[in-house]
Amino acid sequence: MAVTENLTPSLSADQFPPMEFPRRTERLRKMMSEASWDGLVVTNLTNIRYLTGFTGSAGILLVTAEELVFVSDGRYRDQAAAEIQATGIECRIEIVAADPDGCIAEAAKLAGVTSVGLEAQTVTWAAQRRWQSELFTTGEIAATNGVVEELRLIKDAGEAARIRAACAIADEALLQIRPRLGDGPTEIEFGLELDSRMRELGAADLSFETIVASGPNGAKPHHRPSSRRIVEGDLVVIDFGALIDGYHSDMTRTVAVGDVGDERRNMLDVVLASQQAGVDAVRPGIAAAEVDAACRKVIVDAGLGEAFLHSTGHGVGLDIHEEPRVSTRSTATLRPGHVVTVEPGVYLPELGGVRIEDTLLVTEGGCDRLTLAPKNPALV
Ligand code: ZN
Ligand code: ZN
């Protein structure tokens, strides 16, 4: 029996607008010309993917004013060549059996680099010491923070299209599976069905481990699906997403199974109003902290401030959690091309939890909601 005949193949890159890879290096070089280092060593694999298209698990990249040098090992000889060539960037590929850092350091010296920036968030202390005492004794080493991440904040049309497609798969999967909540599945059973449906609809993978938190389990924002059976009177928090060509979606809906009583209905009303206030606030020029404040105010005014246990949202892209953060302490200002979530929630041990989350693309005129599944909590 050929079960796979009914499956949609995973969506592939050529179904989307192209991503502007050459432009990314261009923007990076512009930033570099204003920095105090003239070579950047990229070790964060997500940043490498962003700049070169390489999706493997081992590689290191040198960016100078004149060239890009990518070093990996033999396992990735063919994949690196194919993926990097497909982006249209100019990049020299070196395949080495050992010591990629040493190879990159040599390339930097040959290129006349006098100071290299290392990514402070991913370079280990041991590696940094080696760069300083052994690999690059002829020049300066500088710690850099969030340089490529800064570029990644603004999504190009190709990136936005991939995130939108991932969101659409999550919408459709939930639409199809949601009625199953009334059949008394366990959290694990429901989560598995949702995950399988996303794969069947073309997701390359899950965005992250799906959260299905029913009844009292809902009071834990990051509960893992358990063998608890979903029953009448439960609130069920479902937080999940699909992955398309490296790009994530992120959505939460809370469903009321049958009559959940006045207190839980109030929680739903408050979080729905809070989430709407957040979505309404998202536009270019607004401080991310103000979006957080807009959501928080509704929950605080309802007397549930203590039950809102986390920040309002985060950026979404090649990482499921990336900049800009949408929190009380965020210093970010939203700009067109940012993709952020708005996901307030309240969690009460005796009643359960409610969280509603959308992924939003900031546009010139406001924002475009990418997660479109209905927010009406009623199951039927
Ligand atoms: Zn989520
Ligand atoms: Zn989220």
C-alpha cells in the first residue's frame, strides 16, 4: 500500500521568490567598512546559511572587503559547492581534512587582514585563545556581537514568502486536525497528528517541538505533550509551527473543549483582547517595548498581571527565536521587514492556561498577519 502517494512533497526553494544573497554580503561589507576590524570570521551556522546558502553542520566563513572564503570538510564537498553556487555569490570554497580555523586564519593573513572580528556568541573561550596566541599573532582580534544578526532582522521578499508559506501550512494543519480535540485524544496523540499533518502538507520539518498543554498542564507555558487525555471543560494550549527551506512559523491557539466555565472564559476574553491590542500596535517606528506594554496593560487591568509569565514576543526567521525581542526591556524599534510574534498568555495552576500567538510581518503601513487560523476558542 503506497501511503506516500497522497503526500505533498516538501516545498522546495524554487517555488518561492529568490532570496537576495549577493545583497547580504554587500550590506555586510558596508557595515565592515565602518567597523574597527577588516575581516569577519563567521562561525554561527545560521549566519553562514544566511550569507552563503550552506545548510550543513560544519563550516566556517571569512568575509573581507574583497572576498568570501568558506571552509568545510570532505562530507560537504559536493553539497557546499551546489548550495553556494545556487545563491549567485562569489565565494572560494576550501575543503580540508583538519583545522578549518587554521585555514581561515591563513586566508585572512593572505588577504592582508590586520584585525579579525570573531562572533562572541559562538566562539568558545578555547578557540578565542588559540586565535590570539597561535592563529593570528600578526594582527588584532576583536569580539563582535550580532553583526550578521543585524542584517537578518530585515527579511527580503524571498524570506517573507517562505515564512508566510510555513504559517499557511500550520493554519491548514490545525484547521484539519482541530475537531479531533473533541474525541478525547491524549496530548501526545493530538500533537503527533498535528505534526504529521504539517509534514503531509509540505513542511520540511517542525519549527520546534509542538506544545499541547491541556487542563492543569496549560499552566506551564512550555509543557511537553503528555499521556493526559483531553476532556470536556479543558482549555488546550497548542503552540506549534512548520519549517520551510530553513524558515520557521510560530502560532499558538487556545481551544475550549465544551463548557469551560466563567473563570476560564474570562481568561480567554482577556488574552484575546490583549493579543488584539498587541497586533493593533505593531507598525513601523513603534518601540517593541510599547507593543509589550499594549498587551500587558489589558492583562494587568483585568487583575491577571501576575499570571502573565513571559515576554510578549520575539523575532522569527532562520531561528525560531531571534531579534527583535518584544519585551518590557527591549530597546528595538520595529521596522518594515521585521517578523515578530505577539503572544501574551495567562497561567493559573488551578484553571490552566491561555496563550494566543500570531506571527506578523511589519510592513510600511502597519503589519501583515501571517498566521490566519481562527482565534475563536469554541471547538464547535
Ligand atoms: Zn509559539
Ligand atoms: Zn513564539
